[in-house]
Amino acid sequence: MSSLSLKGRVAIITGSSSGLGQATAVLFAQRGCAVVVTGTNEKRLQETLEKCQKAGLKRDQILTVAGDITIHKTREEIVTRTFETFQRIDILVNNAGALYTGFIKDLEEKDIDTTFNLNFKVPVLLSKLVFPYLKETKGNIINVSSCVSESLTPEATMYGIAKGTLDNFTKAASNEWGPAGIRVNSVSPGAVMTPLVTSLVGNNQDMIKKMAEMQGKLHALQRLGEPEEIAEGVAFLASDAASFVSGTVLFVDGGRHCFPGSVTGSKSGKSPF
């Protein structure tokens, strides 16, 4: 069996009704992992379920839990129902998040609360809930961060700060929970045109195209990422191929975090080709 296989394992993937979360659920399904998909949109969760079935999973290998993950009762339900259904938990992917765009001077208290709640507080609290189960299976946690935690952009500073805090949680939890056999890592994507991102421009196709062109130029590879490319990074960290990897931040961002033009959006990183 390949060290990249996830056969026989059970993964909770938050925010998996679309975008990166959905792509991760489908890839995990392809690699034989039972999946628990969560989100607030039941229709989209059903779409994820159907895609996981097409990827090779049986219906009884897929659990859907709809609800607001910022509520403690929902988090408890996710964990309880997962264990009741599969009798084990091997992997937690903290993917659900909130993207705040705006400058610090324009921030309101609710913006800070929303950004930190979904991008930091929820992953920490859910990780605590699954800790006893992961201790039994010697499982692992993957936190979905962002390249802007490393290369802060002025219009998304608060989002970057929240994701940077999540990365520090990754390192702290890896240190504290490593003796229990639990690995904790982060994946930091570059720009990907997911529904979360395109909703910022009202799903206007012309604006989406302009946004994609602009964002693509901020990456060393001069293009945007695909959800499936980010999912590959998550699946690697979840697998035995990464059995000695913990406390790391894996950038799957086309080089954006180290590209000269990525910090300010300037043209200083213009390609010589």
C-alpha cells in the first residue's frame, strides 16, 4: 500500500461544502478515507457527498453534519456523531474560515471577532475536542492557513494576522501533543478562486476575471492555484508519507510568500522572462 494512502482512516473536514474543503474531501475519498463533511449549506454538503461517492466511497463511509461551527453544540455534535458512526477519528482538517478584507483603520470590533473566531478560536476548540480520539489513533491535525500570514497584504492585514496566530497554534500544539503521537501541521495556500473569494465581488464574472489576473501576478509562478493542488498538500500531511513532519507550515502558494511583489502588490517582482 502506498504511503500516501488514507484507506481505513476517518477524517473530519470543516467547511467542506465547497472550495478547498470540498476538494480535500473528494481527494481523501479517492484515497480510501471515510470523510465527515461539515458546513452551513445543506444543499452544497449533498453535492460534496455525491462527489465523494463518485470518487469511490460507499454511502456509509460519508457523514454530513450541517450547522454553525462557531457554536459549541455544533462542534460537539460533529465529534460525537463521527465517533458514533465510525468508532474512531484519525484526521482533523480545520479548513472553515472567514476572509476579511479591509484596512486596519476601518476595522470594527465585529470584524476582529468574526475573523479571529473562525480562523483561530474554532480550530483550537475543535482540536481540543478531538484530542482524546487522536491520541488513541496517533492521528493528526492539518490547519488550513494562508500565505498572507507570511506576506501581509495591506487590504487583508487582519486576515493575515489571524492566520499567523493559527500557525503559531500549529507549532505550539505540535510541541505539546507530539509526545501523545499526534502530528499538527499547517497548509498555507496562495490565491485560489473559491466561492469564499469570488463572493467578495458579488460573483460578477468580469470582476472575477480581473481579480484572477491581478492576483496571479503576485505569485512567482504567475498564476492562481487550483483547489485540487491545495488538497494534495493537505492529503500529504495527513498521510504516512509525512510521518515525521510536525509543527511545519507547508506553503502551497506558487511561491507567493517569497515573491518580491507579493507584500505590497507592487511590480518590483516583475519576471525577467
